[in-house]
Amino acid sequence: MSWIKTLDRKAATGRLSAIYDRVAGKTGQIDNILAAHSLRPHTLEGHMALYKAVLHHYGNSLDKAYLEAIGTWVSSLNKCAYCVEHHFAGLTSLLGDEDRAAQIRAAIHSGILERAFSGRELAGLRYAEILTRTPHALTEQHVVALREAGFDDGEILEINQVTAYFAYANRTVLGLGVSHDGETLGLSPKVSDDPESWSHD
């Protein structure tokens, strides 16, 4: 499951047990990326707060499927198969369209995004690519270009934060050897629309 010791639900006590109860999927699954935090429950809380805010918060205005596409693209660029598989499964579920999902998968796999995206969606993915590969190369003009493509500044922030979150998640997975052995893919951790649901104690 990972290269470090982790605690499953049976072994969890106290704060960790309470957090596991909050994040367990519909089947009771604790995703391995979350279990990787089990020796430091406070970092699991931080991870979930960020995950919820950038991908599942009611205050976001961009379509969730598009945000998942950004996450899948960034994970592919970082060669994080764990996150690619999980978030592509989530993207497929959100789309409800197997043909469209296959088109997106092929575009991401080939790196030829034009096979599935155009207009402002393509522009947002290109920004995410630069931020992932060569963040030092970004200038204000890249943000201006996103505005010109049709994003407002709040939406640009959403793209930025999803890209930054996946940089974090990918490195958590790759740095600790997290695998999806024993997991069912595409089952999102339990989230709430309560903006304070992951505030710290």
C-alpha cells in the first residue's frame, strides 16, 4: 500500500478513527493516499481540507468534470499513475459519457490535448501544464491570456489551486510509494458542502 507504516480502520483510535469515519467512502473504503497520513492525523485533516476546497466546494464555479480533467492531466505530466487512475474514474463518473471520457483519456495519454479540448478549456490546461513543468516560466501575460480566453479571475484561481493541489498529491503518492492495491477506483472520499467541515480544531 505504501513504503511506510499505515494504520487501517481497525487499528485506528482516537482522532484518526474519527477522521476515518468522516472520509470513508460509500463502501467504507479509506483511499491509500489518505491512509498514508495515518501516523500524523493532522496532515490528513490538512490534505482533506485542501482536497475539498479545490475540487468539491460549492463556492467554485468551474465544472467539476473540468477540474478533474485538470487534475488528471497534471497527474499524467507528473507520471503519477495512482492519481491518474483515481481521478480519471471520477471524471468518467461525472461526465456520464463513456465516449467523451475515452476521448479525454486518449488526449491526455498522447499529450495532444486538442483531440478533446478547445477554446478556454484548452487554454486552462495549457496554463496547468506550464505551472507543472516550468512554473518559473510563468508571467503575468499567461494570466492575461486566460482572461482573454474567457476565464474570470476567480476561475483562474481555481485552475491554479487545482494544479497546485495535484502537485502536492502526486508527490505524496510518489514519495511514499502509495499504490491502489486493494482499492476500488473513483470512489471519492466523503465530502460535505459545509465550508467549515474541515476547519482545524
